[in-house]
Amino acid sequence: MPDKPAVLVISRDPQLAPVAAMLQADRVTIETVDSIADAEWFLRDHPAAVSLIDTRIPLELAFQAYELVHASDSRSAVILVTPETQPFFDPSGSGPAHDECIPRSSTVDQIVLRLKALLILGGFDVPIAPAGQRVVPVVVGNGPERGKITVVFSAKGGVGKTTIAVNVGVGLAQMGRSTLLIDANLYFGDASVLLNVVSRRSLMDLADVYQVDAASVLQLMVAHESGLSLLSSPPEVERVEMLSTEIVIAAITAAASGVEHVIIDTHSSFDETNLQILDMADSILLVTTPEVGATFNTSRFLSLADTLGYRDKVTLILNRSESGIKPEAVESNLGTHVEATVISAGRRAVSAANRGVPLILEDPRKEQRITRDLLHIAEIIGGEKRRAAPTGQPKRWPFGRKVALSSARST
């Protein structure tokens, strides 16, 4: 392992100074330069440094910085892109797989989290939470033992993650388990839409609370006809910045003291809130689909999960499993057993979503294969169904390797 984590910032924007300050507080060596010569000197002393390239510097200089950073295969970068510069630097094409392209408008916290994620992948031990972070007091009652926290996550959007989270929550509730679904997709969560629940109460109501306890969280929950309770994401996107990571974590902790199961729907990102939610989870339902983009990003997440020690609590769910690529091929490429598959429901799923009726409630007799698939996942989480044993020892691709899957189209 390299001696000390280091970050090279290539920028001329003084507004990025807080990034340097936050990293220095966590004992990361950091240097801000605006010339290739200075960048070369720093990289000679810190060959494994992660770089932050601001593409609002002259474009020719940004290209030179990009080439310098990637003169070594062991180096990676976070690239701050604008709509004009993104086509030149987006690693979804032929760029290095370890790069992270994020909008130039990203917050300081978001930039720092991306840099830390790359440092962790490089073998450095750096904390996820910023130094000196404010801690919100959490008061947990004298009730039963903490409930099981299950996070539903995907490394790529559009894979059906929220549909699975909602139906697993409903399935657990129908099994007689007290279950709370928390929509932690703070900007664009739509769990309430899929459940046809309308409420002014949400996580946003905790933004100004000093002491978060089970009672304060309980009054924000909305009951669904299935028996599932819901804690919605903020309805006003413009106010989400007021809802800190520590408030969200405190709410989850407090809620888990009063129910058997907490299901958390998330967005597809490695930001600070998601990383801390994943860290506190007892189980992670990792949802993917049998297509190149989704499987490639899932491979990247599994590598990060290995580094952070999450791998043992990951349950891989293959959605739209009959779309042409067999689960065995996905297992072989990801090096992880597919614990459960869910077939595509096509028009039926879209119709259910538009009407706000969970698929499980539409099929009380379990006549449809998708109903049984979703209930199977709920039974795994609820401990009523044993996980299937792996059929073999699939090969584990290294992080960033192109996933060799066919281009069969999923539905």
C-alpha cells in the first residue's frame, strides 16, 4: 500500500479551495497547480495520486493534464465537466475505467466523496465522513432490538430498483412483519407514486430537528393499505440541500428501533449519504439487468464493496432475467452468485406503476411468475427462504474490465 493518500488539483478556480481544506483535514496530501510543469513535479513525488481536473481551464491545458495523469495506468482522476467539455472526457467511451466524470456544478461534498472513493480503490485508508462533521443526537427508545436494515441499490439507473424495493416492502408487510420503506432517493424518489400515497410529510420535516428520536420519525410515516409504512423523499427538490447526511442516518437509526424491517430505496450514486447508508446496512440488494452497461457498473460497485468490506452483505438480484443473457453468464462475468431473478413484466409493470398499485397486490393468488419472483426476494430478506447455493466458482473480473456480454436487448 502507498505510504500516504495524495490528491492533485489541476484548476485555476479559487472556489475549489474548500475541497483542499476538507481533504487536508482528513490528512490527505493535496496540491493545487495551474501548469503542467507543476503537475509533473507533484506526480513524481506522489505517483499514485488521484487527480482532480477542472475542464474550465483552457481546453488545451485540460487535454495535457489528462494525458499526463494517465501516462501511468495506476492513476485515476475525477474530471469536472461542463456540457461543452463532457464529450471530450466522458470515460463511458474509451477513457480509463477508473475515471469519474461529474458535473462542474457538483457540490464540494460530492467532489470530495468521489475523490475519496478513488483513493479507497487505490488502497488508501481514508474516512468517508468529513472530519469534524456535526453529529445529530439520536434518541432510541427502550423498545425491541434494532430491526434489519436492507438497502436496495443499483450502480445504474433504470434497472427497476424502486419497483423491487416497493414490492419487497409490501411482501414483508403481508408476511406479518412490521416494515418501513424509506425513500432515500432525496432528489427524485418516486416510491410514493408507485404506492399511490400522497402526503405532505417527508424526510424534509427533520431538516431543522435537533434531536431525532423514534417518535419524531414515527409521526412522518404514512400507512399503506398493504400494511407497509412509508417515509417519503422530500417533495421540494430545491430544499434537499438543507437535509444533511447525518439527519438521514439518524432517521434510519431511530426508525429501525421500532420496526422489524427497514427497506431503503436509494439513488445510483456513491455520494456521502449513500456510502453511509450502505455502511450501516445489514443487507444490500444489488439490482442489475443482463445488459452491458448495467453489468459493467455493477462490476465496479462490487470492487468498491470488496474494498469497503460490504461484499458479505451483498445479495445480487437480476431483474428482467429472461432478456437473452443467462444468469450463469452474468455470474461468470461478475464473479458473484445471482441470488434471485425477476422476469420482465412489460406492460403489466408499467400499468401497475401508473395506477400506483404494487405488482404483488395485483396478484393475490400468485398466479404470475413476477409475483412469485418478488415474493421470493421478500422471503430471503425475511429469513423464510434459504439462499440457493452457487452452482460454481465464477471468475472475478478486475475492476474496470469490459464486461463480455452479448448485446441482447432487454425489455
